[in-house]
Amino acid sequence: MLINIGFGSMVSSERIISIVSPESAPLKRIVQEAKDEKRAIDATFGRRTRSVIMMDSGHVILSAVQPETIAGRLNNNQMDLEKGEC
């Protein structure tokens, strides 16, 4: 199942490990390391990064959507799957 992470960008919900806020120093370090190693995907479209999505492949995705919003979309899709609506 694909989840909208903002501005038409989608990620596979099955591959998401975590969705976090980018404010802490350790997370900023992780993002910088991912950029240096070409594992970062910037899906902010020039806007401020509001969430960092960690993928099971080691990729780090930057999104301009709040972590709570993405998590809500993830939960809504999971509930739809359980109801058999997708």
C-alpha cells in the first residue's frame, strides 16, 4: 500500500520503519550521513523538512508533512485494509 507523504509523493507503507521529527541533533546527523552516502530522498519540494521517514532499505526520506499527519494516513489505510475497502 502506498502512502502520500506530500505533493504527490508516495512511499510503500510496508517498507517504513519509523516516521520522526527532524529536530534532534542525532537525527540531523543521520540525515546528513544519508545525504553524504546518497541514501537521502528529498520529497519536500523546497519546503521545510517536517518529518524524516526511515525505510528498511536504509534510505532516508525527507517530507514537508508533519509526522502525525503521515502516521494518521498510515493508520487510515491500515483500517481500510482491515475493513476490506482497498
